[in-house]
Amino acid sequence: MKLRKSLLAAAVAASFAPAFAGVLPDSLMAAPGQQMSVEAKANLVARLDARRAAAGLDQEHGYKVRSQHPGMHGERIVRADHTFNGLRVFGSESVVVTDENGEIVSESASDRRNGLDASRASLAAGKTPSTTAAFSADEAIRVAVSRTPGSEHRFKPEAELLIWPVVKTVRTAAAANKAESALNALDVQDVVDHYELAYLVKTKMVKDGRATARDTVINAQTGAVIKQWDSLQTVTGVGHSQYNGDVPIQTTLNGSTYQMLDATRGTGGTYGGMAITNANHSSASNPSAGSIYTNSTNTWGDGQNYISGGSTTNANGQTAAVNALWGLMNTYDTMKNVMGWSSLDGNNTATYIAVHVDNNYDNAFFESGCKCMYIGDGSSFYSLGSIDVIGHEMGHGVTDATSNLTYSGESGGLNESNSDINGEMVEAYARNGGTGTVVPAGNDWMMGKEISKTGQPLRWMWKPSKDGSSKDAWSSTLGSLNVHYSSGPNNRMFYFLSQGSNSSSSSEMYSSYLNKQPLAMTGIGNDKAYRIWFKANTTKFTASTNYADARLKVIQSAEELYGVGSAESIAVKRAYAAINVGSDVDEIGASGVSITTQPNNVTVAPGGTATFSVAATGGTSPYSYAWYRNGTQIAGATSATYSFTAQTADNGAVFKAIVTDSSSPVKTATSNNATLTVGTTQASELVVNGGFESGTTPWAGTTGVIGNYSGQTAYEGTRFAWLGGNGTTATETLYQTVTIPSTATTANFSFALHIDTAESGSTAYDKLVVTVKNSSGTTLGTLATYSNVNAASGYQIRTFNLLPYKGQTVRLHFNMTEDSSLQTSFVVDKVSLQVQ
């Protein structure tokens, strides 16, 4: 047997070389982990069940784990459906973040179950439906098929009995008398009017020789159709060209034959790696993937648009496959190298693309059944398979594996917008060489421009209404539009978030909803914008997320990545305000309030004093303070510091502060959350002089960076460690040696870090690498790499679990490298390693 060789092939289809390079930034997802065992799932469900009473839910309410994927720093993201008497409550779910020990870190919920009550009175009043259907699932399928266009089934229909919340949109009390045209997305809210027992029927059929997919909701008592929507996730009208020049593609040599199988990206799946197959004109009504492309040489394609009716396997026919593989490689590398996200599901499951579907087929679509993509050759457009559209379709794959945004209404628009965002970011990454750990500038912000025979794109991200159908801003009727058009406002939001807006009303980048200072909002660049959005979609959005909910969760993501009150979180608020979702705010430096000292996590023994502190800057002093515990305001807690005597029952409580200035109208800033741990064993601090207030002892390395220097401020106290800030080539190190007891059950390493820079752009020139080394200086593990790209106002607390190093003597090591020009400062304070 001959071993297969993975070779980098030269193929005709701009000379970019995607490859893994550099150290992944700290804010990335972890590597794919083992799927949860049955026992682990049961343990998590038990933990969630234990929370029911606090939420006012009875034992008829439950949870069912649906999916999982890796999170940051060893965390796991689990999606759990809410159930009532064993039936799924549609659109009601929890996104649960657990640590490596399975403990719940946070829960983001879309809760539509609170009105369900199994009491006799509730059943009699019709508030809660019976959970016994009046007819079978087969009958529900028959009803659905009768209401669905199509002549034959592509896949066997599926019917699920569930609880259907009938949701209506109502105005908030404050907006009761507003004119319809004056409504903002935050002026309305979705509420559950009542519940119905229903079947959700999924059909995939054929109509006029074309594939269709439709979801139908049928009342399980009366047989009435409650709702129906198209579920085939397509980019109809988007064409893809082969205008990339000569590109390297990853293939496999099997004996003497080359295959379009990339075994270096993804595992398992249908083919054991990413593959491109030849559908060979099989009907779009029920396409066959066909077999993997093969060739006698490792040079593929002719770089020309496919000649209709020609061979699909000669050089001209291979070009569509080159386009597809190049696009798929860049999509994988963008998410892997930048986000640490492996393949579509985060678990590195391989996918594939089938090209040459049907004849002159003007479409490409993601198929959720096979987790794969089908591409037509086009008729009104050039051959489908460009970078942005492949990135778009694979974006549907990520959404399918995570938030699973329902493909109708506002959530459907967000689903489509996510794919447009993914397509644009993949294009930017590929156009700049397909390497590195950041997404640079370089995309054209136009979906499908390359494949358009008229030169007009299908969607303009900065001004969606240019297509004649999409909307630029939210309105109360947005959810009634086709999802390709209701995606428009969020596309514009993302453009503004990345690129900023224009203050001139004659500009296509102008928004009349921006009325704070400056009138032209400041963008934060592709890389930060993409990180914030990707985190929100994969770890916070639920199937029923609408525009208002998306704003809330994208803000949360920005605050978790860059800090509460950061320029990035303010940019998110302004970008959503620009599309009539929320109110505009001033930017930092334009009289806004920002948090400068965040409250820390606190660990005390029962009876000990727990103290939380906050500080702010900007706005108009004096400030007023309001402290919150688990989201509820604490009476009398109105100072910058809040202290109380902690008891065992306080363990796990979460605290935050809202700081308000004295201006009119007032400006506010919300701190990060801080968690209180109350244990029978007091945590021990292993780091000595972690705040640098006692000189340099026992720190080693470039200890001259420790002090009280003009130009920077301490996180707390007066001293800090200022690494970098030279503006010339320099290397500086700082470390302390500690011994982590072999008996430790927790080992939490944290430090406060502030980064400012004179650099610009998204290239990492200056870096701070945080590592764990042994006493000989050998690196045992890299905890994080920060660079000028991560610059942000104020300090952020960075936390890591060092329990894997228990029983060892290690160095906690900070290493800074700065290039020959333009300073970047990495200011470190409050270094701590607490063990129990």
C-alpha cells in the first residue's frame, strides 16, 4: 500500500497562499474537544434543572442538550432547548458556557416558556395546551405536503411535535403614542400571546426541476397551518467568477492520481477531509454530489468561465472546482487562523462542495442535511464559486451549527446578514494572502460583484437600498420582508462598525440616526468587528434573536472582548443606532463616561468581607453609583466601593456597577461583572508584590519597567510594570517564580493589562507574549499573545486557569517585543495567582 502525500498544487483560478501562521490571539476559540458524554450531558442538565426554582419554573419544565462546540480558554458552549412535559418549546433555549470542570459560567437565554403551567386551572383556561396530539405525525406531513409546492420528495419529510409560542409584537409603554415612522427597534418587544401544540414539519421537495425546502407549523389539535417559511439557504442571483489568477490549492496524491481532497483541513465527514466533487449536471431538484475530482497532474483548470455543455472534467470544467477549493480553503483558514474555529461546526468536521449542479443553474446553496454546498454554473451570471459567496454559504454552516437563527422574520435577516459578513471577511483575508491571525482590510463590501455580467453587485453592504428592495434601517415591517432584504440593516451596521460613517447627508455612508459626537462615527476595522460579531453569533444568539436582541448581545460580546465602556463597545452601540436600533451615544473623548477601574472577582471565607470597587472618567462629575447583585439593584449601595460580610449562601453571586454622570441628559457606563466565591478554605495568593507597590522584589528580568512613570497610570495603587512604549527595537521580560501545590483544587492566574499604541492598521508589529515556563526557562505553555491590534482604552482583567501546572515550580513570564518604530505600551498591574 502506498502512503498518500498531501501536496500544494498550482492551479489556475491572484497569487494567495493560505496557511496557518503565527500565534493565535487570546480571544480565540479553543481547539476542538471531545463531544460531551451521556454522563456529562446529564450532569449539565441536572445543574440547569437546579436553576428552575429560582426562575419560578416547576418540574414540568426541563432542558435537552442539542449541540456543543469549543469556547475560549477551555470553556465549552452548550445549546440546550427548553422543554415542557418533554416537548421542545420552539424558539426557547439557553446558550450555556461551562468551564473545563463542567461548572456553569454563564447562561444566555431566549425564554418563551414562562407562561406554561401544568396546573388544572391553566389547562382549563386554555393558557397551556394539552400535550396530546389529535392526529399522527404522518397526517401532519400529509397536510404540510398539500400546502407545499413540489411534485416529489428530495428527502424523507420530518415531523416534530412541540409547543409553539404564538408571539406578537407590542409597543413598550414609553412608545405607546409614538408615530409608526418614529419607532426604534427598542420601542417594541416580542411577547408570547398564547401557546399551541403543533407539529413542525420539514419538507425538501422538487418544483419545476428546482430544489425547494419549506418548514410548516401545523396545529396538532385542529390541523390548521399556523406558519410556513422557505428554509433553503441560498444566494439566489449571486454569481461567482474565477478571477483569482494562479492560486495554490491543497490536494492529495493517491498512487499516481491527484484528488481534490484536502486532508489537512477537517476530519471525518463524508470524505475524511475537505473535498470538491463533480455533480456533473445532476438535477438541482435532487443533486448528486458525484465523485471527488481527480487528475493525472497537479495542475488544474484553465481560468476561464465554464463553457455551457462542455466537459466537466477537462481543464475548463476543472476551473469551477478550483474556484470552489480555493474558496473553501480560505473560508476554513479565516475562521481557524483568526477565530480558532475549526470547520463549520467548531469541531473540525470536514465538509465538501459539489460543482456543476444542473445546467445553467443560477444559484448556490448550503444543504443542512449533508452540511455541504452545491454550486451551479450560472446563466445570467458567470460560474458560481467566488470567494465571497463560498464564504457566505459556509457562514450558513456555522449558523446551522450554533445559533441556528430561524430562517424567517428578523432572525432570518440576521441569518443572511451573518453569511454576507462571513463572505466579506473571507474575501478580505484571501485578498491579503490568506495568512496571519487578523482580518485586514481589502474586501470590496459588495456581494457577488465579480460574477455579475453587468458589473453590478447583488448587495451593497454600506447602502443596501441601492438594490431597490433591501432596507437601510429597521422598521416595524422589516420582519415581513424576504430574508435577503431584511438582512440589509444589519449589513449596514457591520459596515459602519468596521469602516465608520460619513457626516455629510449627500454621502451613501451617512445615517440620519447618528446625532451624537462626532456625527461621523469611528469604525474599529475588520478584525475587531468580525471578532465581536462572530462571538455573538456562536456564543450568544439563539434561534429567535431579533434585531433588538442582536444589539444587546453584540454589545455584550464587545464588552467581554475589549472591556465595558471601551471604544469598541461604544462603536457597536453607534453602529446599531445608525440603523434605528437603540439610541446614539457619544464616543470616548466626546464627553462620554468610561470605566477606568473594573471590579475584580473576589474570594473570601464565610464571614469575611467582600469588597468591590469601580472608577470612571469622562462626562460631567460628580458621578453617582448603583451596584447590582445578580441583575437586581442593591438598596443603599451608592458609593464607588461596595463592601459586605459574605456568607456561604452568597457563593457565586455576580456584581456590577453602573456609573452615571451629572450631565443632562445623563451619560452612563456599566462595569464588567465580578463574581464572588465564598469557600470554606481561604484562597492563598502565590504572587508576591503583584501590584508592584513594594519595589521590584521578587520580580526578575527587565525590572526597570516597574515604577511610577509619567504617561501611564496604575490599575490600582501608584505603581505598575510598563513594558514597551519605546518606539524602537526592544525586548523586555518580567517574570516571577511560584510553586503551585500538588493539592490545589483551583489555580486562577490573573492580571490587569492596558494596551495603547501609535501603530495603525491590523498588522501585529509589537507583541506581549504571556507564558508559563519551568525553572530552566523552557516554555510549558503559551497563555496569550497580545499586540498593538488589541489596543483599547482602560485596563482589562485577563484570567487563566493554571491548575494543569499544579505540583510544579513555574515562572509566570511576560515577554515584550517592539519593532523599530511607533510605540506600543503594554502596562501590567495587579498580577495574581490564587490557589485553594
